[in-house]
Amino acid sequence: MAAPLDGIRVVEMATAIQGPAAGLYLSDMGADVIKVEPPAGDANRYMRGVGNQLPADALGPQFIAMNRGKRSLAVDVHTDAGGKAVHQLIRSADVFLSNFRDEALQRMGMGQATLTELQPKLIYAIVNGYGPKGPDAGKSMLDGAAQARGGLVNATGPTDGMPMPAGAAIADTAGAMQFALGIMTALVARERHGVGQRVSTSALGAQLWLQMWEIQHCAMTGADLSREGVHHSNMRGPYGVYATADGGAFLLAVHMDEDAWAAFWAFVEMPEHASDPNWDNPGKRLGFPGTDEGLPEIRAATARAFASKTTAQWEEFLAGQPEIIYERVRNYAEVLTDPQNRANDYLVDMHHPGIGRVPVVGNLVHLETTPGRTGGPAPALGEANDELLPQLGLSTEEIAALSVHNGTILAERMALLEA
């Protein structure tokens, strides 16, 4: 059965997360994504992560996560042969995808004018940290910087302590989602209107998208939202994270009806709270009246309630309460074995050289008639060179010279890593 993007070719020149994760989505939807890497490869091939616990011959986790299912073409685009190969590749491409700066792309001969002359209907897609315009359009960015600039760090952390970044690279990954959406939109526009075009978005813009509700509240009221620690800054009532008697934790969202509210307090033998007039309907418990009356008391009572029972006791009780929206807080090890994730193929086992069979995050978008796929493992460096370079018009001599050049640079990189 055809995948939705079968026949679409993407040339990716990107590193880290924001660009490659967008390419990953396109690959999962059937596109042929050719990752153009320098002779020593994307630096994230060698990033070991915390603890350096991986075998020496295993690829880095970030590289595997963002680049599985792609093909690797390793060439030095600053050489005549390498530049020629990529330019020839662009002639057959539908999308050029990068998170490099415009100035760097221009120096590599990969500027928009150059590539669209080779392929007039090309989708030229560039993502960066802060957007394509404005005084900081060319400013360097890492994930936490975008979180800080977009307001998320200020909204996260204890009420009486320092602001904190989120515990995952959500600026880059959210930027990748918007980037992939923009590319898909441009492909539809090309199909409808016959034109290629530039696509741009950023990690900063994605942070604003993720916080539309909270930012809109500030815009309309003129009042900033305060950090609320384990609670949401713009939701009142008990909504928040609570610790159990044995060190577990639950996110309690809301009791949807009065029977569930009463059952909750009866379970912890605090029935007096069920009749508190400040919280006697779901709207009040979600803060719809706009009042904070009794807020500290109900949160403190809810904290005492959770602390009075073990995690297992709470799981047994809450499992029988369909009108209470809740979830036990899970760590990554538990996420990896969660049957819900497995049932939906959100996690898929895959063999990776140097480490064996381990799960990867799979294709999260399911299409009924033209399903995507979870592509194979991340490519070995330059594994597509032998297949692609002859097709791109390079002579035997040029290919041999590129191979020697690549080998020299790769050996230098490995020597530095081992030093």
C-alpha cells in the first residue's frame, strides 16, 4: 500500500533536532529523505549523552531518534565534486530542508536563488531559532534559549524559587512539528497552484504556539501569570501534581461530577471537603468563576489526601472512578513499557548497530488508507554514496577522490574524539 509521500524526495542538510526531526516525519510518511552530511558526519552521531554509558560503536541517541529511516550521502559541499553532487540531487528533489544559517548556506552554494534555479518548484525550507526576520534572525540558539525567550522558563518552577526550563527539548521538537507542517502545507500549495516557495519557522515561534492560551490571557488582562510550582498558572482549584505516601505522584486534573468528588473525599475519610461551597461543581474546580477563595485550603487538603494513601491504593481507587481525570506520573523507563504506547505503535522496537534491538519513538500519525511507516535504523555515514554518486553524474575518478577526502577528514575527527 502506498505511503502518503511516496515519490517525494527531500534533501536534508541539518543537524541536532529541529531540522532533522521534521525530516524524520516526512520520512515516516514515505518521503525519500537523503541526509547530506559532511565527510565526518553530523556531530550528533558521536554525542553519547549523560553518563557515556553506550558502546563505542553505537550511534548517539539523539542521532538515532531524529534520523532513522533516512539515507546518508557524505560529501564535502565545499569541493567541486561535492557541490556538483548535491546540485544534481536538487534537480530531482521536491524539498530542500535545513536548519543552517542563510549565510552558511550561501557559502556552500545552497542559497535559495541557486537551488530554485536548478529546481523552480522546489520547497526551500529553513528553520532557525528566532524566525527569519527581526534583529535576532541570525542569532544562535539552543533549546533552552528559545524556552527562555518565549516565556516558558518563567512560567515553570516553584512559586518561591528560580524559574526552570522544561525537562525535555520541547522548543526544538515543537519547532520541528511546525516546520514539518509548513513543508506539508507548501507541498499541498504546489500541488494546487504549481509553485514552489520558501518555508520558514522557528523554535521561538513554536514556543508561542505552545503557550497560546497563557499568552492570550496576559494580552487581554495586562497581568502576567505567576509560577505555581506543581499547579498550572492559569487554572485554579486542585489541578496539580500530588505526592503519595510512598513517594509516587499523580496529576489530578478534575472531578467531573459530584459523585466522583464525594467519593474522592470519602476514600480519604475527609468528607467535610466534599461540601465546601467554593468547590461544589466542576466549573468551580477548574476556576471558571474566576475566584481564588479557598484555593490554598483545597490544595492543601488535596495534598494531605494523596499523602494519606500509597501509590497502589490510589491506582486501585482511581481506576474505578471514570469521572476523575488523573494520571500517575511515570518515568521514562515506565513510558517505554506502557502498553498504551505499544498498542498505538508510539514505541516500536528496532535493531541498531552497536547496541541491538531497542525501542524508538514511532510514527504518531495514523492514516487509514495511505498509512505511513516507522522507517529503519539511522543510516551509516555515507551509506548511500555508492548508489547515488554515479546517478548524480560523478565520474569514477571524482568518486574515488571524494572517498579519499572523506576518509582523511573522518580519521581526523575520530582521532580528536579519542584524544
